Amino acid sequence: MQHLRPRAAWLWLCVAAALPLTAHSATKTATFRVEATIISDCTIGASGMNFNNVGTVTAVFNATSTLTITCTPMTSYTIGLDAGDVTGSVLTDRKMGNGAARLSFQLYRDAARTQVWGVTAPTDTIGGTGSGAAQTVTVYGQIPVQSTPAIGAYLNNVTATITY
């Protein structure tokens, strides 16, 4: 009987070797959350306003600029324009400067140029509601009749502020 055991083991080994080997693979998964919170947000951009060449200021000169506003949908906003960075410029009498010389101008919310644009909501600002897409707003500028200042380039940097 002892001879049968090594033969049985050998036979079993031969049978096992003849069977196909199957590769065993496994997978496991995990789930995770991806999230974001959309908040009220706005951006604002502005194009320059250029009255071009102005000779004697015995007539009115008009020009426009465009503000581009993009706000998240349903975000209410107001846009104000300050008097700029020239000494002596105030909302009711904006000034461009060239050294000590000044050239008066005004910015308006309407094409008829009757509603001065300021910084006090809702009195003299423009309001709107965001849609998620870019919206444009026109700024209407005017140089009124006045005493003609000295020759030169007159500038003022006006800041447009969006409040939402």
C-alpha cells in the first residue's frame, strides 16, 4: 500500500498539471461626490472714450464708451461712474486735465444726455440683473460749449464700479 501513495500523488499531480490554469482577477469600486457652489459674482470691463480732435469748443462734442458686464444669473447689480482722477473733477462737472489746464466734460446714462451718471444707487446709477452672458451698457459722453483751453492732450481716468 505504501507504493500506491506515491503513485497516487504522482497521478494527482499529472491530472492537476493537465487542467487549464485560470487567472483570477477582482475589482472593487468607490464612489465620491463632486460638487461646486455657484455664488453671486460679476465682472466689468470698459472701452475707452475718445472725443478725437477738438478745436475751439464753440460747439458740443459727443462720444460713447461701452461697459461689458457679466454676472451670474439672477444677480442684481448697479454700475456707478466716479468723477475720475483729475483734481477739480466732480460728478456734476467732470474735468479732463493737461497739466494745470482743464477741459469740462460729462458722462450720461441716456442717449439724450440728460441723466448724469454718478455713484449713488439708485439715484444716478444704472442697474440690471445678470443672465450669465455678457451684457453691454453704453456710456454717453459730452464736451459742452466752454472757453477753449490750451492746446494739448486732455485725460481723465474714470472708474466704473459694479455693486452686486
